Amino acid sequence: MIALREVANQVSRSYGLGEMDNPVVQQSSDYYVVNLRLPLDEETLAVVIRDALTKQELQTDFEYGIYDCDTDRIIYGAYIAWDKGAPQPKARVLPKTDEFLNYFGIRFPKKSSFFLGNLRFWMASTGITLAVVIFFFYAMFVVLQQRRLSEIQKDFINNMTHEFQTPISTIQIAADILGQDKIRDQPERYHKYVTIIKQENQRLKRQVETLLTTAKEEQGKFNVTKQLVDIHQIVDEVISSKLLDTSIEVVRCFEADRSIISADPEHFHNIVRNLVDNACKYAQESPKITLRTYNQGTQLIFQIRDEGIGISPEYLPKIFDRFFRVPTGNIHNVKGFGLGLNYVQTVVHAHQWQISVQSQPEIGTEFTLTIPQE
């Protein structure tokens, strides 16, 4: 349309006439009539049309004809092929119109294939551009992911070094004191340091087990050996051992009449200890923990609730992720691998149990274990 409008206005300007607003009328999908105002010879018109199409980068074949008012019909001009070696089709009768007095008609027989070819070109260009953009964003994603993994690895090594160094140093100090001759004359101090060594040794053992469990899970070799155990007995054992080295307030609400479950005793013991340790780590002041059990149909529900700093809603979906640790701002006294809750979830899934968490900042957190009972 733009090229044909330019043809009409160029002819008008050549005769000193003004430009027209709507000199082109589309008769069909590939046929147009264009107002000339004044007659024009065929050869000149063909040159003008070709130049206008070239300026618009429309290199497509066309055929045209000029209306002759004396004979009241369109005199066929020619078929202009862009490829000069192409065969010339037979002349066609171009339809007339009553829109204008002097006009020419023009048909683009290859209009569909021309625009389809251009469309394919643009589609190909768009596809290539899209592929480049996708590759760029993927590369950025990989770079950021590698950077994040590098930071996680660095934090993990630092935390692991600290977590292993503390019990090793404590055991070393206690062993040096027990090596002194005078300690044998002080039975209370002797038993105290023996107890410290046992506790720190158990702490190291649990840390190594957590790392081994993570490695086995990655290799698909993690298994549990189920036995019938009393959940109340295991919880009491964990709390009793925890009370030896820290001051915590424990509220027991053991409402379950049926407390026997099928579980791996060692791994379940570690689950309870991990959850209790978390409750103590993130306590605001003196730790207060509420332990509750009750039966619900054929299931036993075990809940651990604390009154600590809580977890923000945006972090709740991530707390079971490996190496993830809830940010604590400028507080850096909470150490760990970031594997504790991931270990808990691994053991829970291996037992085919369910675990859920509810938390509110500055109010506290509650973990709920749903354990089927046969």
C-alpha cells in the first residue's frame, strides 16, 4: 500500500498536482487499483512502480494495466518478473472499478509466497535470537549457581572445621586433666571429665553419622533397620542426656496410650536430638521445649514446640534443603553444617512417615511427626 501510494503521488507531483490522501483501493488480497488523475504511458508507469517497490524492499513479481476511458476497459501492460530469466505468463484481464476516472490496476501473483518467505526469514531470525537469549540466561544461571555452590562449600567447610574442632579440643583438655596424678584423689572431678569425654565423643559420632547419611542418600544406599521401640523412652533418654550440659525447661505432654512404633532406634534417637538441639540453638533466652505425643486413629503424632526466635515464612519451604541455614542477621553464635533438618527429613522419608513445620517469628516453631502404627 505504501509503495503504491508513493507511485500515485509521484505521478501527481510530476504534473504539478498535490498529493492525494487515499489514492489506493484494495480490490482483493492481491489486486489493487491506484488513482492516476491523468493518463500515463505504460513504460513510464512500469519504471515508477518498480522503483517504488525497490525502495520498500518489495522484490516481488507484479502485472499491471492502465484503464482506457475510450474503450472502457483496462489495457494490459505487462508481467514484470524480478527474475528476468523466469517464463512470462499469459496476459490476464484485470477487473475494472468505478472508484476513479484515470487509474491503473496492479496484481501481485506471488504475494503469499513472498510474504511467507519473508515470514520464514523473520521466524528464523527470531528463533536464532531467542536461542541466543536463552543460552545467555542459562549461562548466567550456571555461573550464579556455581557461585552459590562455591559459597555453600566454603561455609560448609568453615562450619565443619568449627564443629569438629570444638569437641576435639574439649576431649584433648579433659584427657590432659585425667592424665594428672592428683585427679585420682578427686573422684567427683574425675567422673565429671570422663562424662565430658563421653558426651563429646557422642557429639562427634552424631556429626560423622550425619555426613555419612548424606553421602549414602546421594548414592541411594541409605537404609533403616526397623524395630519396635517406645517413643516415650527414647524421648526421655534424649532429654536426660541434654539436661546434663545445658539448662532447658522441658514440658512433657505424653498423651499417647499406644507409644510403641516401628523405627530404627539409632536414627530416631538422632531425629529427636536434632530437633531438640535446634530448639535450644534458636532460643531467645532460657530454652523452653514442649514435647507432646497423642494417638490419632492408627497414627501416633509427636510434636516438639519451642518458644524461640521462629522462622520467617519465606524460609519455611527451604529449611529441609541440604546446607540451608536460616539467616540470623548479625548473630553468628549458631553453628552447624546445615544438614540437621535435611538428615531429619531423609530419615522420616526412609520410614515413610510425614513431617511438617509451623513457625512464627518471635513466637516459636513447632515440628510435627506423623507416624503410622500397626
